[in-house]
Amino acid sequence: MRTLGQLAEYVDGRVRGDAACVISGVATLQNARAGDISFLSNPRYAKHLSATAASAVILSEEYLDACVTHALVTGDPYLAYARIAALLVPVRPRVEGCHPRAVIHPASDVHPSAWIDANAVIEEQVRIAAGVTIGPGCVIARGSEIGEGSRLSANVSVGERTRIGKRAVIHPGVVIGSDGFGFANGRGHWVKVPQLGAVVIGDDVEIGANTTIDRGSLDDTVIEDGVKLDNQIQVAHNVHIGAHTAIAGCTGIAGSARIGARCTIGGGVGIVGHTEIADDVHITGMSFVAHSIREPGLYSSGTPLEPNRDWRKNYARFHQLDDMARRLRRLEKISKERGGE
């Protein structure tokens, strides 16, 4: 528990109301009860502000007059909420040592303060640093390294020679270092290309459930510091993702694509292989990146949802665009010729 004044000081905000108000939990505006603190960052939820039962609300100055309870005023309510929620709802205490059903190769180096859970397998020449948590059913393959304070949830597979930095958070079912999709076609038959690289992951990276990161074919696949990957993302071989980029779920990134730093990529985006995306590029959901993006900014593609009747008409017109463009050019040419008479 904290007082509202203590929370405001923690996030560099200010209090309107009773700074001594005791806060013990976090909740949405709609479901909050006495003792909870809520937040407002999306204007869509402003309608709930006047009826909330929260003891306090984190908000920006523009919504202060509509707030019926104590307020914590800040320029970035969502960021303040994230920090306060982490403070009020801390992660469960970690344990140290090895579960009796863990399998650890004697040629590996596991720090005494690490925790290796049941049915985890640590192969030879693996290095696991201080404060690491390896969840149940994880497999850490030969020659891999996991940095200080990283946490792997259940059933994470880490391929050979993978290097994971400090404070990584890796959710259930993640596969790191699987073979990339590399095949050469010889007279109609596919011949597998050996995948000889590894995966290198920086510090403070978070990887969502069931995401897959392939090893490089020759050079390494690289995920730089601070990258945040959502669930069910496919990162192909030799992809390079720059520092502090965030990518939403179901995005597919083909081989050898390079994504810059501080980018945001919406859900369901497809990125063609061997393309390059500059720093500070923002791509909206369901877009298709078929060529390199050289300049920072906001990019979109695709057709938004519309009534089927309208979509069918527009789809038919789409197939007429080339013919219409040719006819327009002919008309422009005729108009110029007549104008010159």
C-alpha cells in the first residue's frame, strides 16, 4: 500500500485532492472500488470518469475538471500507471537452486542464485548467470548463454549458441534458434541449406508467447537492447531488429530484413525479406511492407473494413484502374494536341 502523495512523488506527478488517501490496488475506471487507483489515457474511456468508484485516477490536465475523485495529474498517464502498477503489484518472490527433476549437464555453468525448474534440460557448455529463472520444461541447448536476471517461462526452447542478454522476459512456448526456412531447388527437389548462424538477443528484451526467432543461415539473427515482441511473431533467419523497437502480434518478418531503432509495427504486418526499415518508422496494423522504407514517419497499407456491397464495387473498380489510366493518358494527349492547333 502507498499513499496517493507517495505515488505522485514516485512518478513525478501532482495530487489534486487528499494526498494521504491510501491506495492498495489498480483497476479499470469501470471496475475500480475503494482503495483502487485507475487511469485515463484513451479518450474513448472518458465517459466512465464521472461514475468511477476508484479512490484516485491518474490522468492528464485536460480531464481534471471531469474527475469526481482524487486525481494524480501527469503528462503521460499510461506511463505513470505502468510504473505504479509494477510498484503495487510486484512479481512473486523468486527462489534459488535446482528442482530435483531438472536435468543439468555437468559441463554447464549455472550460477547458485539461478533457479532451474522441474523438467528443464540444460545441455553442455551452457552459462546461466546470477538471478536467472528457467521455467518448467525449458530446453537450453549446447553453448548458449543467458544473462543476469533473465526470466524464461514454461516450455521455452533455446537453440544452440544462442546468447540472451540481461533482464530478458521470455514467455511460454517461445522458440529461439530454430532453423531458418532455407532450401535450394535442384531439378524440382528441395535441398536443405544448413543454418550455421545463431541468435543474439540484447538486454531488457521481452518476447511474447509462441513467438519464433530463427537462427541465422551464416551470420546471426540479432535482436538489440530493449526490443519488445508480442505473441506469435515470426522472425526469420538473419533478421536484425534495432534497439527499443516494439512489434505487435502475428507479424511476419522474412529473412534478412533489417528494422531500425525505436520503430513500432502493428499487428499482422508482413515484411518482405531483404528490405530495410529506417529508424523511427511506425507501421499500422495489417500493412504489407514490400520495399524498403528510407525515411522515418507513419506508414499504412491495405483496405479498411467496409460493407461487403461497397467492397465488391470498389474491388471491381480496382481491376479497372490500369485501363482507366491508359484511357486518361490518351485523353490528355489528345487534349494537348488540340490545344496546340
